[in-house]
Amino acid sequence: MTDLTLLAQDGTTSTAPLRAAPSWTRPDGPLTQRLVYAAAHVVPRTAGDNTPGAPADIDWDATLAFRHHLWSWGLGVADAMDTAQRNAGLDTASMRELVRRSSAEAHAVGGRIAVGVNTDDIASETATLDEIVGAYVSQLRHAEEHGAVAVVMASRHLARAAQGSDDYRRVYERVIEAASEPVVLHWLGAAFDPALDGYFGSTSVPTAADTVVRIMADAGERVAGIKMSLLDADAEVALRSRLPGAARMFTGDDFHYVDLMSERDGRHSDALLGAFAAIAPIASSAIQALTSGDGDAQFRRVLAPTVALSRQVFEAPTWHYKSGIAFLSWLNGHQPAFTMVGGMHAARSLPQLSETIRLANECGALEDPDLAVARWHGLLALAGVSVGPAWTNGAGPRVRSGSGVVA
């Protein structure tokens, strides 16, 4: 098996042994040990004009095939969320088409589907509270029309317009009242989107959590849970202990998901994670292991090695994590090219991606290691990086000194 060539920040290269892919067992249907959604990305059409500012030109076959990949491992799909590049390349017309197509595919195979509803139909950066409610409800109706669980996403418009916690409470009350089915709330921290700093009316997390608890308590069973993505495990545990009734905590913490999904004082978090889109077979196997005799220990043994990879993908600036998700999707053969809508594949450097593939190799996240190394070495060769004789003897393009890449 070919060694993996790695590229350091100073331009030097090294090699690491390429690991064989672990053997994981697919479940017979959706996982039941935890309620888990993987936040999925969109695959652009390779020949499309997916340059910055252009409307998304989506490869629907590849995009939907990736969702079938996630469902095949028993995971639910969280679609039209931040991972799908909301507010970062996915225009609202494409978002609505994504919701329609993904929901139809989910129902066809019995897979779980949740979709984000937001206020990005509003063209202006500013809006009144009434306009914000109207935008939320319009997307909520679209989600319900297609039979998807609605995730009421944190809104940039609301973050700008709200004068305090009472404005958040009034907006959420009206949106929740408009829903026909229980919704999931969404608390996204400034690490993921600086425009959401101080969401729910305060930069103090405990104070903002008080507002969240009041919103959920007032709504009762009309709120099924909340996705919390603050990268603050203690804050999540604290809020989880205060959730009313049967409301679930869906961890969105891509740094601490192993501890948060483990049982603690009779409680655990379920999950709605971008990281799980990149490690679906491992995540599925870990969750399946919870039914074994030493379930929690086995869960940790399988999943803990993936944390270093997730921390690399989600390193600051965290909002560029989507590039790592698409990169791993490409390495694993789920899309034909390493491209993203809005040209966002350029958001991470080659050395950063080098560390990503190194950690993916170490934790067994490369589903077809030979394909992954061939694609990675081809990307390095395109950049003028020599990948050594082991790869150039037949696995792909060769680097010709001083004159670029030849077939």
C-alpha cells in the first residue's frame, strides 16, 4: 500500500504509512440508541459556475447520493443547515429545492430528515421583527409541506434586530405557534458565526440560557429539543439538566461529542453534528456498540479516536469547517471533485488539509484509502509538490520538474 505524502507549513514533505480501512457493519435501519442527525453538505456541479457570489449550481445526483450514504449507516440527515452553506453560498432558491429533494428521498427509504428554517429569504441585512417572523414561517411551511422536522435556526436578522431577550421570546413564540409539528431550536455560537454573538439577548451564556429555558417551557411539547453549538461542554450539560419535559439536547459540539453523548448522571445528549457527515461509518458503529454489555466503554473506544480529526476540521476560523467536510467527502469518493459552492473549497490551505488527511488516516475515516491517497497526491501534484516515486509509477499524474504536471 502506498505511503501517504504530507505537506508541512514550511513546504517540506514527509510520509506516513497508509492504514487499511476498518471493517464496519451497517445497521438494519435508523439507529435507536441515540437520535442522531448528520448535517450534510451540498456537492456542486463540477462544470458549474460556483464562483463567489454566483447562485449555487448543485450536482443533485451526488448531493442526494451522499444523503443515501448517511441513511445507509442509520444516521438521520440534517439538511439545509450551516453545513450546507446557508449564508455562505447556498442561495434560497437552491435551499428550497434541497429541502424538497432531500425530504422526498428520505421518505422513499425510511430515513430521518430534519431541515433548517431561517430568515435568509429576506434580501436586506436588516428587518423588522414582523418581517423576521414572516420569513421564518414561510420556510417552516415549506419544511412541513415536505414532511421534514423543522430546525428553527439562529437568525442573523434577529440578532441584529432584537433589543433584548423579550424580543427573542416574542419572535420564537410566534414561530413555534405557527408550527404544525414539534420543532427543534438552534443555538449557534459566535465561533461558527460571529454575527450571532449575544444570541438570545446576552453575551453571558447562563443569562442567554435562561431565555432559552423560558422559551422552551412556555412552548411545552411544541419544542422537541434544541441543538446547541457553543463548543462549551459545561454550558451544554448545564442547559441539558434544565430542559423541560421530554425535550432533547442535540449536541452540535464538534469538539466534545464523545463525552456529551455518553451517559452522565442519567442523562446524555443526542446529536446533530457536521462532524458525523465526515465519519458516518465510525459514528454509526460507535452508537451501535451502546447495546453491548460494556456499551459506554465500547462507544468511547470506537469514537474517541475521531475527536482529533474533528478538532482539526473545525479549528479556527471555525466557520470554514465546511471545507474539511467537502474535502473528506471527495477523498472518500462521494463527489467527483474537491469543489464547493461559492468557491469555498479555497478556505483551507494545503498544509491544513494535509493534517486533516493524516488524522483521517489515523482514525480510520478513509473509506477507500487507495482512492483517498491517489486523489490527495493528485492535488499535491497539481500544486507542484513532489509526491515521490511510489505514487508516480502508474497511480496518477506525474510531476515533471520545472514544467508542471503531465499525464
